[in-house]
Amino acid sequence: MLSHHEIATLILVKGTQDPLELDPADLDTLLEHEFVALEERPSGQACPRLTQLGHAILKAVGLRH
């Protein structure tokens, strides 16, 4: 079960381009559960992106966009 902080981090991953805004501990948990994946940008910076499971979690909590 995800904490409210981890769900909030999922929402932020969906809406942010700046991974520095994210709590590293919550992001690690989401990576472990495969709700997010790291995508490397051309600049070499890793950027978190929602996986299909991450989208499913947000849909389950009522966030469909």
C-alpha cells in the first residue's frame, strides 16, 4: 500500500519536468514497485516517468488525466 506521500509523488512525476522537486525516498519506493521508471534525457540527466502501473494507480485514486 502506498502512503499519501508516495501518491503525491506519483502526481508530481506526472506533472513535473524537474526531478529535484521529488522526495528521493518516495521516488525510490515508486521505482521499487515499478510505478515509475527513469528515462535518460539527451543532457544525461535521468528523469522519472510514470509506467503503466503508475498510470493505473492514479486512475484508481480518481486522477484520470
